[in-house]
Amino acid sequence: MTGFTGADVTISGTAGGTKTVTVNDSGDHMTYDVAVSGMTDGTVVASIGASGAQDAAGNMNTASSSGDNSVTYDHTPPTVTVNQASGQSDPTSTSPIHFTAVFSEAVSGFQNGDVTMGGTAGGSMTASVTNSGDNRTFDIAITASPGTSRLRTPHRWSRSRRRRSASSTPGAPRT
Ligand SMILES: [Ca+2]
Ligand SMILES: [Ca+2]
């Protein structure tokens, strides 16, 4: 087959941009790589119209048929915002504390270990992520883990108070 060039390939789909099509003969003049570049996000659909190329006898090609000639191009990373959940009291005396993460597009793979917790609150904290169902909006519940230093603090404090009161016992009140 001869005469097949990028100009014979029709690109449709939802992707914008100034698309460039390059065709490369595998060597047998039958199978060609069709490379599309320059597109913005969206679907890229390639097809070939009739009569763009011909065989040795001069017969022009028929229009293309396809099993799957559509590829979705997505070059935009998801962005995400995190804010205290609506209805979350601030300050609060109640655990867990709820935040809401909203991604700019549906995501997969967002889980508890992806949450970084900072701030001045002591002790270890556990994050629990719950998908709202649309894969974009997630509830993040932060719970103080059992056995944290925050939870032990009252015991240390009462022990030291006992020591102080015990050591002060021998001393008789001055008169
Ligand atoms: Ca496809
Ligand atoms: Ca994306």
C-alpha cells in the first residue's frame, strides 16, 4: 500500500488542542503506527476515510472499521481541598473530629494512610476515610487512639500529686 500519511487520518472525539498525526510504517506497508499528539484532555478517536491510500493495482482503500478506536487522554492531576466538616464544632471537646476532602475529579486509592495529621494536639491519632459515594468527596474522621499520652496525662499528674503530698507529710506544719 502506498500514499498513506497523517493527513489520511481523521481525529475526532472531545479532546481539544491542535492535534498532530504521524504515521509510521512497520515495514510491511500494511501495519502502521498512528501517533497523535498536541491534544488537550478528552477522548481521541482515530479513523481513516476511504481513498487515502492505494494498493499496487491502484485500488483505493475503503473507510476504516474499528473494534476500539477511542482513547481518553487525561493529563490533568486531581487537586484536593481539606476543610473542617460543615457542622464540625471548633473548638470542640468531642472526638472524632471530622474534616471533608473534596477532589477536583473522581479518584481511586485514597485511604486512611494518605491522611497526614499535624497540629499541636498531642498523642497518636487515627484517620478514618469514608467515601461519600462519588469518589470525590470524602469524610475524614480523626480519633485519638486509646493509650495516647494525652489519655495517660491525668494518671501521671495524679501520681506526682500523690508524691508531693507524701513527701510533704513528714513536715509538720510550721507554727
Ligand atoms: Ca478505547
Ligand atoms: Ca485527571
